[in-house]
Amino acid sequence: MTGFMHEKEFSRKAFVKGGGALIVGMSILGGGLAGKAGAAGAVNAPNVSPDATAVDTWLAINADDSVSLFTPKMDVGQGTWTGFKQIVAEELDVAVSSISIPLWDTGSAHPFTNNPPSQTTGSNGTANGGPPLRQAAAQARQVLLGLASTQLGVPVASLSVSAGAVSGGGKTVTYGQLLGGKLFNAKIAGFNPDATTAANAVVAPLKSVSEYKVVGTRVPRFDIPDMVTGTTTYVQNVRLAGMLHGRPVRPMGQANLFATTPEGGPASATLLSVDESSIAHIAGAQVVRQGNFVGVVAPKEYDAIQAAAQLKVEWSNTDTLPGTGDQYNYIRSVPNRPAQILNYGNVDTAFGSAAKTLAATYEWPFQNHGPIGPCCAIADVRPDGATIFAPGQDGWASQLPVQAVTGLPLSSIRVVWYPGASTFNRSPNYPVMADAALMSQLVGKPVRVQWMRWDMHGWELYGPNYVADIRGALDTNGKILAYDFVSWLPPDARGVYPATNQTGTPVPPDATSGSSTRGAPSYNGATSNNAPSGGARFETFSTGDQYFPNLPNRRVTGNTVANIFYTCPLRCPDVIQPSWASESMIDELAHAANMDALAFRQAHCTHNGWRPVLDTAAKLANWQPRVSASQLSDERVVTGRGIAIAGENHAMSDIYSGVVAEVQVDRKTGKVTVTHLYGAMDSGFVVNPASIENQMAGMLTRGTSRTLLEELTFSKQRVTGLDWVTYPILRFKDHAAVTVQSIGHPDEVVSAALSPQTIAGPRYRGAGESLEAVVPPAIGNAVFDATGVRMRQAPLTPAKVREALKAGGRLYTA
Amino acid sequence: MASKLKIKVNGLVHSVSASLDTPLLYVLHNELHLHGPRFGCGLAQCGACSVLLDGKEIRSCVTPVAAVSGRAVTTLEGLPALYAQQRGTTAATPVLHPIQQAWIDVQVPHCGYCQNGMMIQAADLLSTTKNPTEDQIRTAMNGHLCRCGTYPRILSAIQQAASVIAKGGK
């Protein structure tokens, strides 16, 4: 009964919001998923990305005059879909409220496009998804105007459109009357994402920015009312008929995934014994095993939880981790592949002739994505195909973990998306999808898996740790003469999951990275031919050529090191770490030059992306120039302010951010309290300033948590930070006041297609993560200003700050 | 061993079948199909599962279902009716609780997953403390965790809701 109720709910929701596309319960890939007569939208083969150049792939006009928007990107709380509605409403001349986004389902008669890739990462949601959607809407409007001209007998030039109704010659016809439930059957002129040369075709004209009425305004997010009334269906709420609840059973905390046992298996997951009789008293509970994978399933969720907790399992234990305290020595000692990323001028000679030189080491820990709701997926794997209900930023890429464990072809794997809790990057969801798919395949029934808190903390894909040795040289004028940056960073381990590792399943190529061996055991020899995406990011984005346009001598060396844990990008991946290091070092150089921290940066930075965020953040905070730590107080609680800037570069989205932090430091306890954060972010043409400001407030708050508190702890055997007590995050009491300013560029318009991937029109650059990367150095610099003591290892916990104060002779002892 | 139980949730008495030690959360979620309270940690550390028990916030993930027998459980879905009852109104379709309306007006949520507990705790606070100071709000909310960084907006929204309630609601 329970399952049936939710089954009905799922079907109804899909039907009502699906723009007419019909989904019949859980029938997979069968006739029930084929196009339904009269349904709006394109009819496509399920689980194959439809033709991105067709208007029907993006939009449908329904008979009731509503518009279905088939989103190219996922929205996980950023407001991206509200922005997409604004973009379409603007070009199509319809009300925002008339647009709905159908259930995202690759198996429907109208699967959503994967071109551009639906995987929404690197702040690319609006940046990459907005322009083709905008052009599709402009083309759709042209088609509709043509139809109206014929029907009304009025030339297109004499027609006007308002709220989805076309008027001319004293007559009016609505979009629904013109095309409701039918296909556009039109191509988007000039849009050819697969072309190798820039398109020159005539494109449907866009509205000029000066005519905009909807884009650029503060349209409230349409998904928030459902969230506050408890009517949002998260993936955690999805129920299928006949479904079992599953839980993986693993050691409490992952061990060194990439160390191998003498037998050649992964050290963390070598199963020694399972005593199935230990859960015999739990009715309906069943053990599911393959290789080193162990899980349990049961019809009732609490029974599955109890079974997972009580099942007696023995695992091998080996001391193959360095332990939290020795992690930074370890990262320097393991096999690595060095790469010279930049080297110009003559760094060594410059250091010999410098007026002043500094050298410092900065360290950043492994951190947790830690969604408040542990990741969840429901899988129904059958011999001829699979369906996965999954949340997250991945879209089509959610097929990959299912393919990895089931071996099914991609075209037989259906993905249905529901929202989940924020993960701030892609991969923490993958392992859960793999667990659910594996267990469903083994028991032959749909299986819902929601990880327990210790599974989530202990077995997720962490943001990697990092070490940087930086040397800086100043000339006699207080300008930077030379900058020498060496860093160590593990690569992403995407493409491998606990379930694939434990079952010994070969990992298929990760379509998103073009590789199959990221962080995999073979990588430990540092002989893999797969350069990690982080390879270019060891330093250049935090103190890039843009920031330092005239730096005469510079060298950047990045060491890609062997991994010890599953890792994947975590908000501002490979930016927050070098930002912490480099913007702290810039502050040290400013102090050495006896200059104000803002003035020192201004003296070096003229770039039109970096400079405005620097100046805006300072202005927001009413920055008063002085040399940092030049007015130290002997009080127990002291105050200070710090500034920092950072940038993020992607193919389509370069984003710049600046932060000023105001802090209090208790010199007796070592506790740092961030009292106020001022953030400025430049993300190009702004679709919805309210959405961006909300993201900015979140990034400042979250950045504070990562700076002050967050560090994954582990023993020599395994991860020990398994919940919110052993891996604390920022609490309500300790959050700072925030002041934000989004720097918009209403004139930032690409006039012509510069490449096959760019589309003429406003250039949105993204806003989902950049600001977070600036918070750590801004806080560290403020602590220095307050105390005269420089923090070089994150997080800035009371114990670490106290230790640094003591070493610097600044501990309050009265 | 499953037992037959009656529990009162959002003003209605439901018959459910669950072992007595089953945490209330799983009954609300899997038997009554409520979407408000949700699993976050199972350890009473984060507050995503919070509900009101006789008007006070509790963690449904660690509260055995047997413990709520004879008492009134209110979930996020029941806040409008609870507020109507508190004001003595009998409108057929209750307006949103001022907390919920403020959450919309201030545009609080990002992913929204933790906001259930935030709103439940805030409703509890405002039922006993009409005009809370910022310190009182920070203290009352300190046991609820958010990963998206919505604390500053939650603070603003609670202040707005308190002001609405002080003016007699709407």
C-alpha cells in the first residue's frame, strides 16, 4: 500500500508537470515511455540525448498556453531554473509563471538534452545552459510569429506579442492556439554545438538588452514555496512499489583506498567474515554480497538500518594512512608527478638580487562535502535495463555509476532526477547510486539506499588536501620582483566508487573526464598518462597572470601526488586551496613592504576582472588604510580586518571575487569569531541579482565554516570524523553578518559567435562558488592584523590559534 | 515485532503498524508519507528531522514512536493549522505560519533540506518568546545545522516573522 501510494504520486507528478509526456509507473524502456499522441515536445528514443539544434528539444507550447522548458542544466538550490525561466520569458514574451520545468527524466518521450553536458559544475549552469536556451526561445518566437502572420493575415512586422498572445490587425491569437501540443519542427539557426568552426548562419534576432523587462530583475525562486510548506518531493521521498530499503555495510570510515594488500586487493575493504545469523532475528532482512561488498536489504527502512548496524562483519585493518597529524609530511613523501606550469624571467637570479625575501608553507586539509541529508538513490535494475532515481548536479552523467556496477549499456539506463540535499559538487551522489544499483541487481527488486550519517562522513569523496611552499621577493620599491610557488595536490578520484572497488569491477571511462584511472590504484606509481584537471590549477587562478600582469620573474611547480582517499571537486575545487596559500602570502609581502594590504594589491593589480572586486569589497567594508598588525592591542579580545581576492576560470565562465573579513580573536582561548564579511563578486551579465546575492551570502557563511572548523580527521587505519561532532561545521551562533554586492555587466554581450560553443548575446559567467574561495585568506589576514600572528595551516581552530599565539609570544596569559 | 499504534499528527489520529522502538521519523515518512521531517543524521545532531511534540521541538530521528502516544505531533505541513489554532481562527484554508511566509519573503532556502528543522525550531521559539533578541535567536537555533550557509537569512526571517506576529499576524 505504501509503495503504491508513492507510485501513484510519482506517476501523477510526471504526468501533470511533464508537459504531456506520459510515464507509466516503473515500466522501463517499454511502450509506455514512447511518445503519446497529442503530447507537446519532441518524441525521442529514451535515454539518448535529443538533437540540441532542434527548438523542440528545449521548449514546448502546450494547449493551455503554458510553456514547458526542458532544462539543459540541473538546479540544486542556486536559483538557476528561475533564471532559465526569466531568459525564456524574455525572449518568448510570456509570463514567467506560465513556464514549468517538467520532471527531468531521460526515459520520457522527451529526454532532456545533454548538449551542452547536463552535468552542472564549475558554476556553468547559467553560463553554458542559458545561451542555447535563449536562442531556442528567440527561434521559437520567430516560428510562432510566422504562424500568427499566416493565421491573422498580417505581416510579421506588424505583429506584437504580449504574455504569449500575438496581436495584429485588430485580432489576437495565443501561442497555445497557434501551436499548443504540436512540435515546432524547426532548427535553431546558427547553433551547432558539434561544429568545429564558428557558425555564420543568420540567427533569430534577440531582444536588445535595453528592452529587457524580466532578465535582470529579482524574480523570486519558484521552488521555495514548496520547500517551506513541506511539499517538495526530494529523492529521499520517492517510493516505488515492491521497493526494499538497502544499506551498505562497510567499516566505520574508509581506509587508504589506494593502498593494496599483499593479495592485491584494496586494503580498506577486504572482507574477512560475515555472520549472517547475527541478523536472523530481523524479519525480512537479507544480506547482499558480491566480492568485498556487503549490504543488507529489508522491506522496512528501520529494519534495514538495524540489520546494517547489527550484522557481524570482520574487515582487515592495516596501518596505511599517515594520520591527520602527519598528512602534510606524507603528501611530500609519496610518489608524485611534478609539472612546471609556469617559468619566466629568472626566478633564482631575482631572489639573489632582491631587497627582501620571504618564504612560507601553507597547508589545507581534506574536507567533507557533507550534505545535511545523506545521499540517496533508488535503483531498479532488470536484465534489460535500469532506472535510477537520483539527485545532484550530474544529470545524464548519473548513468555512469549505474553502468559501472551493472555493465548495462548507457542507452538502457534511465535517470530520473529529484532534488536532494546540497553536495556542492558532483560525486558524493555517485557511490550511493552505485550501491543502490548493485543491490537492486543482486536482489532483483527496486532498492532505495540512503546512506547513514557515518556512511556519508566516512565514505564520501572528499575535497583534497594541499600543501604550498611559496617564496616571494620584493624590490626596493616594495613591488614583487619574483614569485616562486610549489604545491602538492592529489587528483580527483572520480570514476571509482566504493562499490566498484569492493566488487573488483573494471571502471568504464568517465565520459566527463575522458579517463578511467583517476586516483585509481595504478595511479600510485605516478605513471598514469592521465593528467588531472587540477594540473593547471596549482596556483595560476589565485595569482594568475591577470592579477600579476607585469610580474618579471615567476615560477609555478605543481606536484600531482598519489591519493589516499576517494576525492572529488568540492566547491571552488583546486581554487580555495591555492587561494588560501597565495593570498596569505601576498598579505605577508604587503606587510614586509610596510604597505597597507589593499594598497599593496592595488599597486600590482590592474585587470578589469580582479581590480573591481578588490575595490568594491574594500568600499563595502569602509576599509581604512594601515599596515596590518601595526596597531596591536594588549586586550584579551582583539579585532582585525583582512582582505583577499580570487578568481575562477572555466571555458565559459571567469568569475572574480573579493572579500573583507572583520574578526575578533580571544587571545586566551584562541577562538576566532568572524563578525562581519563583505563580499563582492563579478559574474558577468546578471540574470537575477537576488539569486546571486543569496548564493553570495551562503558562500561567505560556508567559507567561514571551512576556514575555522573543517578538517577531516583520520587515524593510521581509517577516517575518524564520522558525524557532526567529530567533524564539526559552523553553528548558528557563530555566523557572521554578511554584506554582499554582485557586480553586474549589462553591457557584457558577445556580438557574434566566437566559437562553435559560444552563442551571441549576453554573457552570463556563473556565480555558484567563486566567493567561497576568498573567505579563508581574508579571515587569516584579519587574524594577523588583530594579533600579529600568521596562521598558515587551516582550519583556524582555537587549539591551532592558541599554539600560534604562544609561539609568537602573543598568548594572553593574565 | 510490529505493534498497532495510534498517533496524533497534525490534528488527525492515524493508526500505524510499527515496532515500538521505531523512531518517529520513519513512521512519519514511510507510513504517513510526510515530506517535512527528513533524515539527516539519526543522532539528534543536525535537526533536519525536527517536529513539534505538544508544541516543543524534538528530534524525531531518536524519539521512539511509542513515546508520542497520546500527545500531539505537528510537522512542517501542520504549521499553518497550528498557527490558526494559536490565533483562534478557523479559516478553511489557513494562511501560512508567519515563519513560512518570512522564509519565502526573505528567500531563505538554497537546497532546502535542513529548512524543515529551522522553521520548526523558529516556530517553537516564537511561541514562547514573542520578541526575541538576536542573541536569543542565535542560541535557540544553535542546534540546527545548515550546509548551504543560510544562517544570516534565517536570522532575518525570524526577526521578520516575530514582527508580523507582534502586529497580530495576518
